[in-house]
Amino acid sequence: RYELFNKRLSQEEILDFVPPYFHYNFYANQFYRNIDKDLYRNKYKLFWLFKQRNIPTPEVLARYYKGSLYNLQNEQIDLDDVLHQLSAGDKLFFKPTTGQGGTGIIVMHFLNGILHYHQCPLTKEAIYQVLKDKEYVLQKGLIQRDDISSINSSSVNTLRVVTQWRNATPVIAVVVMRIGRDGKEVDNSHQGGISVRVDVN
């Protein structure tokens, strides 16, 4: 993030940079104390916030909580109602509602009218066993552009744009492309993904 690998810093100068461990575990709560963290950490609430503001975002097909599936009208539905929205070869992502860093994401593949997990076909009962009693939003996998897919095709590779307020104006500080690797279907660094700086211009 700070490109320390390109800087020639003395032991004294490097102390001006906050290590990520301290940022996330000690300082972040002070920075974000005026932010509604429950809203921004909840993928289902954030989905509705984006929809209300006409911000493009992946569709939520359903949500899973308390051992049942619900549609966007909060009506209880069956797994078949979700499967009818899929086409052969689609991926179905089960994302923990309040998860971070790609932790806990379950990816199933829709093949021959059946969901497969780790290449094994699952019955409805087995799917619910995998999900247990956690809360998830269900989203269909996205199809990315060919040029980005050629970098890595196992995951959707995303751009992370870091903005800062400077002189009362939001500016782009840095942009990185997050790239999955080792066959992972997510691009999060916590799951082994890498980040490469992008030329903003």
C-alpha cells in the first residue's frame, strides 16, 4: 500500500508508517466511530442501500438465515426457487452476511440441474448441512471481461479504489487490481490473492 519496497527509509523514517496490524486492531475503531458499521458490514443491507441509490451491484438471489431461504420480499422459499434462476455452468456464491476478507464464502457450481460443492453433487439436505446455522446472501457468479479473465480466470478480479479527502475534496489515492490465484474463486488477499497497483491515469 505504501510502496515501502521502493523507498529508502531509515529506521527512524519507517516509524512514520502504521503497520496494518495496529491500524486494524487499535486505530480503525477511532477512525470509523461515526460510521454506521452495522450497515456497511452487512452485505444484505448494503445491497439494498445500493439498489435505492441506483448503484450497480450484483443481484442477491436470496438470503439464508435461521436455517431457511428467503426471497427479497422476505418470503420463505425453497432451494428450487433459487435454482430456477441459474443456468448450466453458473456459480452460486454463499457469502456470509457480515463476512470480511473472503472468509467463509462457499462457492457451488450448477451442473446438470444440481449444485456441486468441491466437484461433488449435493442433495438439498446436504446443502443445508454445509450452510449450517450461519447467515448468507446468495449471489450468482459474475462473468468478467475477457482481458481481465486472461490475467486469472478462476476468480473475478476486482479493482479496489482507495480515496482520501484532501482540501475538502475526495481524490483517488491509489487503485489496485485484486487477483485470485492457486485456483481460488475469490480474489481476497486473506485467501491468497495478490494486489497489483494500477496506473490511475
